[in-house]
Amino acid sequence: MKPVPFEYERPHSLKAACQLLADDEDAVIIAGGQTLIPMLAMRLARPSRLVDISRIDGLSGIEEQTDNITVGCMTRHAEVERSPVIASHVPLLSAAMPWVGHAPIRVRGTIGGSIANADPSAEVPLVLVTLDGTITLSNATGSRTIPARSFFSGPMMTEIQPGECLTAADFPVWQHSRTGIGFREIAKRHGDFAMVAASAQVSVDATGKCIACAIGIGGVTDTPLALPELASSLVGTAFTDQSVHDAAKAATDNLSAMSDPQTSPEYRKRAATKLIADALMAARNDALETSEGVTT
Amino acid sequence: MKCQLRVNGEDHTIDVEPRTTLLDALRDNLKLTGTHVGCEHGICGACTVLADGEPVRSCLMLAAQADAGPEITTIEGLSTAPGELSIIQDAFCEAHGLQCGYCTPGMIITASALLERNATPNRDDIVDAISANLCRCTGYGQIVEAIELAAEKLRQRNASPSEASQ
């Protein structure tokens, strides 16, 4: 349970960090280390070098933009969990945070780390994909921004290229005044990896009719998955228990669900149907109770 | 590599391999063996310490990451003097909040962080906080009672500091 030997660097600029990554293909970034260090301890990861990005200025923090919130990659989960800005502008992310590991993990774990790690069952990628957010990647010469929905290419696999560092994620802020959220998860014990998770955000008009909807699932397929067709099919509808359940079932019927010794694909799809419906109804009821919106 | 650690209010400079965890540095280099080694991959919570007052797994932190970094508090740093018990430690004794004692330092550190943030935790708050720590003896009931008792004693002390110190 001791890691293999490796070199350790702690650059003070993003450019230097990216250069270290570009110069050594076996180098990996360490941010909070809450997934990497167990992987090192179990010797599943054997990097030549760790590039610690925790002391680089400008990589941590929560910034309000006009129509989104930018979260720097080194921002710790605990900071996001306690942030009043996140609670009022991206409440879905706030609701997901208590599900990320346990409190001591969230003290060290980072938003960028959760996203770059690309665990199919992870909550932060699920929320980012559900809300159709974006991810910023930088290398030694510049940066690019890509949609979260095309960032995850498989389990623990992403579009990050050699020499790149994920520097920030942008979570869209909905401007509708009556917006609600729902987050549901099944795990064997609290703090364990999600077997299935569903996150939903719904806006309603003055009459209670759904005017905007986003829904996504985690832990079911090999990447976090937004279900935009399901979401748009519910816009403008009455949103009854039965109609939402039927729509959720139709959306999960043809999914290619993952399998492991504890959780069969059939169970995952059945649970996903139930959690999608529950998350959507919770979001819709939350929206109905809101007289002022998430953006106030 | 050289690492400067600030632990329990004292500065230390140690020379360790980059792969050395904070846990191993505390135990092997600083001889602070109150922090226990459990699973070494972040599951059991036996190695929990405080970093700037927040609970962290010392097995999931490299000594290098603590270099000139957060102030670390271990179980040894919680008591007021050698041989004395903090209020939380005392409550664990009184409520029989331990059997083999292996998880106890982590439990007490976790409880300390909880009570620092929340002076009046309800049972759910306590259960949520210690859900990060495994105990294979007690069944947790008496640990929860110990933390409830500690919370009560801390509230009493803070209400009348002179009386409680007698």
C-alpha cells in the first residue's frame, strides 16, 4: 500500500505546469489527490512525476459572470458546498455536493479533479453535463473551451490532450424566476460511489407550466449522460407523475448500461427510471414553491 | 525532499521521499503515533487529522502537499497537556465510546471538527460526520452518545468556563 517512487514538482505558473506535462508523457497533475493518491497507494497509477498545481495563483475561486458561474479547477468541494453564490445561482451543484465522498474528502478534493478524473458515477461531472456547462483546458501556449457534453469520452477518459491542464468549469445560470432542482442518488452506503444518480433542473411559468428542463444521469452509462430529448419532450407539458415516469422509462429503455458484480444493467436502468422521475418531480415541485428565482 | 511541516503548533523540517504520505511523515518522522494507519486509501478514517482546522485523511495527502502549507493538528495536539484529556476524549471514556480503540483518534478528530463548526449537533449531524470513519467494534451507538456528551460538556464549559475547569 505504498506508492512507487516518483518525482514531485510544484510549479508557480500554469505555463510551467503545462510545460512539465508536455515534456514528460508519464507526468500527471495532482490537485486535491483524493482519487490519485489511493490509485498511487494501490499502484494502479505509476506516474513518473506529479505536477502539483495547488500553489498556482488564479486557479481557485468562484466567479460570477453574466450568465454562468466560473469555478476554478483548484476550488475545493467544501468551498463550493458552503458557497452562498453557488447556492443561489447553481443550486443543483450545491445539492449534489453532500453526495461527493465524505466531508474529509471534500475538504481536499477539487472541482477540476472531479471533472478531469471522469468517473462515470461522479456527481460534479453529472451536474455540469446536465446543465450543459463548459470546460476550459489550457496548455503552455493558450487555452480552449469545450462543451462538457463532448468532454467525457469513456470511463476515466476525457478529451484532455497531452500537455493540457483543466483550469475551470462554467456552470450556466438559469434566468427564469421560478426554477427548482432535484438530485437523487443510490449508493450502498452514504459516501460510496453512486450506483445510479439523477440530477434535474426545471423552470415553470406563472401558471405552473414547465418552460425549461434539464435532466442527466450518472453511474448508468460509461460517461455522465444528459438526456436533452427527454428534457425537451417535457417542456410545455402538464408534468404528471405518470407522464414523467413514462417519459423516463422511454429514455432509459435503450441505454447501454454498465455492469459490475453488484449492479446489473437491468437494475441500473430500473433505478435510473425511478430516480429520473423522482428528480424531475422534485425539481418541478421545488420550482412551484419558488416565488423568487435562483438568480435573485 | 525537504518539507516544512507545522504540526500541533510546532515547526518541523523533515527529509522525505516525494511518495511519503503525511500519515507516514507524522508517525515515522515526527513519532506522532496517535494518528493510526488503517486502510491507507482513504476509506476508514483512522488517520484523520485537522488541516487548518478541517478534517482530512492524512493517508490521502502527501507530506509534500503539506510543505509550507496548512497547519496540521493530530490527536496529540488536542489535549491541553501531556497526560491530560480534552473534553471530547474524556467524553469518549465516560460514554464508553471505544472498544479496541483503533478508530478512536480519527473519531475524536472528526468529532472535534464537527463541534468546532456546530455546537449543537443533532443525532443526524453526528452520524453524518462520523460516516467518514469506520468502527468495527462498537456499532457506533456509544460513539454517537460520546459526541453528544462532549457537545453538552463543551456547551457547559463555554457557558461557565471557571466552573467547568474545576
